Amino acid sequence: MLLVIDVGNTSITFGVFNNDNLISSFNFKTNKKSNTERFSLNLARKFSENSIDPSLINASIISSVVPELKDVIDKTIKNITGFEPIEVSHSSKTNMSILYDNPKEVGADRIVNSVAAYSIFKKSIIVVDFGTATTFDCISAEGAYLGGAIAPGIKISSDALTLSASKLPRVDIEKPRNIIGKNTAESMQVGIFYGYVSLVDGLIRCLKKSMQTNPVVISTGGYSKIMSDESELIKHCDECLALKGLQILFKLNG
């Protein structure tokens, strides 16, 4: 079985593939101060909860935007499988040209999402990843990575509002009951939720115009479902997109 690992600033997501089938996925919060013992215990607990026998895992691949955890995760996975995981980077074999000024600057998460999305649709695409930051990645009809945009994530935006304004409370990120808020908390939810939907759709329109095509728009990440349901332009949502991309990249690099 193949273990795939997507390490983000907010959470670490794991997937277990048996051949081409994703048989289990789970996550836990990212702790940049975690040590090997603590990480191993958390992973063992998740394996147990999801009825995964770690002795059956014989390969692993990882994409990470948290370099502080590299040694911890490498040691943990080596203890399980006998060898360190393959790490995705700009130099990995992807069958996708990266047309960034400096390809080293493209995060592994953006590469993985782009490879997965293009493998599914085989046409021009915009991938919107609602993570700690919200990233927009543009792929041409020929399968080249064109670049994109990075915006503050919706949680970061909400937290910044609360921290910067003394009288404003912390609110849950969810679709408000009313478009016109009837109290302070609801008014904040309206501004955060609908303001962010407008930001997303506005950026997508700009990117589509620049691409001069009619790309498929797909979303992924922690807030993808709630945001995609309200967006006018996001037509597909796949919360497992990164895991699928890692499995594809393992076939190319394993």
C-alpha cells in the first residue's frame, strides 16, 4: 500500500492507496514543534482509528510547505516503511512544464494540485485551494503550469479583523442567515463570507480573462465546500485532490 502525505501550515492530511484506490484518508493539526515520538503516536492513533495496518505500507510520498517538520516526518515514515518518503518539489518528474520565473518558488502543494486536476480534465484549469492561504493555479490546455495568485486565507482574514479591532468578537466562518447582518457577529460573518466569495470570483474572472480560454474551475482545501457552494464560477470541488496528485506523482517518481 502507498501512504501519501500532504503537509500544510494548518493541517497534515494522509491518504492510503491500495493500487489506485484511496481506501482511507485522515488528518491532524500541524504542530511545527512536534518531535518524532509525538508525531509517531499521533499517526499510530490515526492508523488504528481507520483500521490501517501500517506493516502493509511499502511506499510513501510527501508534499510539504512546512520545512520545520521534514526530519520528524522522514524519521517517522522510515520507522514504518524502512525508507524515507519521496519528496515532491519543482524538480520532480511531473510531465508538466512549470512556466514560473523561478520554478523553485512554486510550492509542492500547488504542483500536486495542478497535476491531479489536469489528469482529471485534460484541458485548461484553474485550481482554487482554500488553505491557510488561498492559492489560484492556472494550467493551460496543453498541461503547462502558467502561474497564478496567492491571497490571504479566509481564516487569516477573519482572525486579522478580530485582532486589529478591539470591539469585534471572534466569529465562526459560515454562511450567515441574513445578507444584511442584524447584529455585530452576523454583520462580520456577512462581510467575511460574502466578501471572500466576491474576492474568489473576482480573481477567477481576472485569471480567466488573462488565460483567454474557458478553463474548468475546481476547488480543494479546508473551506472548499462552503465557499464553492456559493461561488458562481467554481464548478467542481474535490477535497482529496492533493492526495490524488501525490499518487500520480508516485507513479512518475517512485
